[in-house]
Amino acid sequence: MEVTAFQTVLLFIFFIISLHFLYFFLHLNTKNNGFKNYPFFGTLPDFLLNRHRFLDWSTQILSNHPTNTAVFHRPGKIHGVITSNPLVVQHILKTQFENYPKGTRFITLLKDFLGNGIFNIDGEPWKIQRKTASYEFNTKSLRNFVMENVFVELKTRLIPILENAARNNRVLDVQDILERFAFDNICKVAFNLDPGCLGGDGIVINGGEFMKAFEEATNLSSGRFMYAFPKLYAVKKLFNLGTEKRLKNSVSTVHEFADKIIKTRIEERVEKKDEDLLSRFMENSENSLEFLRDIVISFILAGRDTTSSALSWFFWLLSVSPNVEIKILKELQEIRGKNGKSIGEVFDFDELREMNYLQASILESMRLYPPVPVDTKACNKDDILPDGTFIGKDWFISYHTYAMGRMKNIWGEDCCEYKPERWIENGICKHEDPFKYPVFHAGPRMCLGKEMAYIQMKSIVACVLERFGFEVLLEKGKCPEHLLSLTLRMKGGLPVKVKERN
Ligand code: HEM
């Protein structure tokens, strides 16, 4: 009897299904490394079932595992480790830094969007870019520049928008407003240009379109990490289909916009001597237009999505924790009283530093809702992690900041509660241990914009809370759903009604 191709396929499918039944029968679905590993398909079936709730699913797996580190395997020889263990985090981000670069997979998936920007490079090129940028981040002038820009954006844009919404009883999406705020702010810092995304006066160019394209490019690029079959994106890209077609279009809008700005700046350079991040990189005439563009894009990404994500979750947490809001207001009142400042005058840098309770409230909010919830590295050569887990060459390893904020063995039984007090010692906000709290990353690649982010976030909260209260229009007692892009965003935004305080 001749066996047709169709019968062969049927036989093969039957064989695979039987194998799975056998597997279940014998209880072989190994739970010893946290994820269920099926023959042939590895962890893929579970991943597909839980992809829509990836963060909570993986958090549960890690917290149930004795070492808080789990191994997974997927078809296509993809092996990986995911961890919420501070010792492992320290090992990969600091002690064995050289063995855990970003790696080819990460860099390839983000290359179309981020090019050779600081987020997407390793080795010597990264070191050079980091050095140039960190010099700029350390200067006092940058701090002043940020403060000034935050003040202008607050006074001429955000506050009038909130006043208007309060008077006209309009619903606002806080997340959208904060993203626009951060976008304007980072464009000013990165290339001294005001895209005017938040509206109000001073709209220079069509920054709205750029911002929309930027958001789409971010979401679609991060979507490449979630494909069941990793090479599928490459096929779609080759034939310019679906999401890959959209990605190409949005990236080209972003590039066009960034190129225009850089070209204008190069032309103006002879007359003006602007001091900003872009000008520092432009000092080296060997840096091509493309390279400058990549730098600009990486910095916009860093500045736009992180602080807005952090503050959206913060304002939502405040809406369900009125006692925290009262304490923040009390602290602000005390600082005003001490310095003889009236409401409406913006806080200066030293006053922002005095806001210990506010600092603790923001830290605590990012513990539960870290703007970068998961971050991934690659392994250069076989290694044994500090908790005994084996990791092979070319495997990838993710540290799960979102899960780490929910680990009882790190934060105690009340780890899921929002309690800024856990950060306060003798009235002062404690420093975070970057390996237990890698919200800003840790080790040599630690976030460069941490201080800038705090200036921005504390200024916004202090200025807004003193004058306005938000009534969040979401189902009471229910946590907003999140969208997993490169950062943790709220699905559908954070709709609020704004009330002016007396
Ligand atoms: C709440 C706000 C922020 C959080 C939570 C945050 C978090 C992070 C994290 C987790 C990384 C590591 C990402 C990676 O592995 O590539 C990072 C890197 C970085 N961040 Fe931030 N960030 C914030 C705000 C900012 C701001 C406002 C800037 C300034 C523009 C900035 C600039 C950078 C840069 C340049 C890097 C790359 C460092 C390197 O690879 O050497 N960040 N940040």
C-alpha cells in the first residue's frame, strides 16, 4: 500500500498529539523550572495561552519557583532564562556585565527603529556614546535647562489645560497629556526644539504627526518580540505586509522629521552655539547624519515613554490611596511655608530635593508599575547563575522588574500594597538598592536620565496636586489594564475629571 503525502502529514500530527497525551499521562510536563515544557513545542503553548497577560503570568511562575528564576525553551532553538532574583540581576548587570550584552536578537529586532542609538548597541560604540552623553547629563547646565523647560511647559501649557478642563467639566486622558508633556520636554533637551505637542502657544512644526508615528514605531517594534514564530516578522518585512508595512511607514515619518531638525541645526551651527545633547554629538564631525538621528531617536524614546508611564500609574494609585495624597499635600505646604512661597510659584531644585514623602510615593509607585517592566540581555558564553541555574551561550535572559516588585521575599508580606512609608527612615527617603529595584537598570548601563526624570516627575506632581484633584473615571476597585510596549502603558489611557482645589 502506498502512503500519500497527505497521509504522512496526518500520521505526523497523530504522532505529535499522542506524544502529548503520553506526556500528560506520565506527568512529565516538567514544572521543575517554572514553565511547562512540552516536547517539540517547549514553552510555546503556555506562552501563547498567556501572551495577553504576560507580566502577571510570568510573575506568578517566578514567585512560585524556589529560586525565582525559570528557564524556557521555544521552537527554533530559542532558549531563555527569566528571573526576579536580585543576586542574578546583580550578576548579569554588574559582576558579569561583559558576558551579558544586549545581543544580536535584541539589536536586530529594534534596528529598523533605533538604528545604532545608545539603547541598541554594545561594546566600544556603546562606551563612546555613553561617555559623550553622560558628560552632558552630569552638567549643571543640563539640570538648569531641564528645570527651566519643565517650568515653562507647566506654566504655559499644562496648568492652563487643567484649568480649562476644570472650568468646562471636560474629561482628560492624563496618560496622553503626560506623554505630550514629556515629548515636548525631551525634544527641547535633546535638540532644543519645541514640537508643541501639548498645545498652547509656540507651536513650531507639526510635532503631533511625529509623535503619533513615534508611538506606532515603538509599539510595532516591541511587538516583534512577541511573535510565536520569531522569524515571522522577517517574512512580513520581506513582503512589506501588515504590521511590518505600518512599521516601515511610521519609522520613515520619524526619520524624516528627525533628519529635518538635524539638518537645520547643522546649518545654524555656525551662528548659534547651542548647548544641548545634540550639539555635543555634533562636535565630532565624523558623526554622520544617520548616526545623529539614531541618537536623537533613542533619547526621545527614553524621555517620552518612561516618565509619562510612571506618572500615569502614580496618579491612578493616588486616586485609590487618598491618605497618600493628603500626606503629599501636607509636605508641599510645609516646604512652601518654610520658604515663604505662595501657591502658583514653582518649586526650585533644592525644594524638590526636600520632598522626601513625594519621592517615596513615586518610588513606591514605580516598584509596582515599573515603566520598563522587563529588560533583556543575551549570554555570550555558558555560565552558572548565582542561584545555580545553567545558562547557555546565545540564550537570552530577562530580568523581570515588574515581578520583582511583587516578591514577598524582597518586600515582605505586604509587597502588593502601595505603601510609600516603606521607603521612609527618620523622615528621609531611603536610597533604592538597584539590584532589588532595577527600575532604572543597574551597573554600567544604569539609566542616564534618572535625575532628570525625578526633576520632571516631582515638579509635575507638586505643581498639579496643589491646585487640582483628579476624579478617575475607571471602574472602582479595578486595576487598569496595561499595554505591554517597550514601556508599561495603560490600555485606553487614564480618563479623569479635573477639579480645582479651593
Ligand atoms: C521614570 C523614568 C525612567 C525610567 C524608569 C528609566 C529606566 C531606564 C532603564 C530600565 C534603562 C535600561 C534600558 C536598557 O537596558 O537599554 C534606561 C536606560 C537609559 N535611560 Fe532611562 N529611564 C527613565 C527616564 C529617562 C530619561 C528622562 C532619560 C533622558 C533622556 C533617560 C535616559 C536613558 C539613557 C540614555 C539610557 C541608556 C543607558 C545606556 O544604555 O548606557 N531615561 N533607563
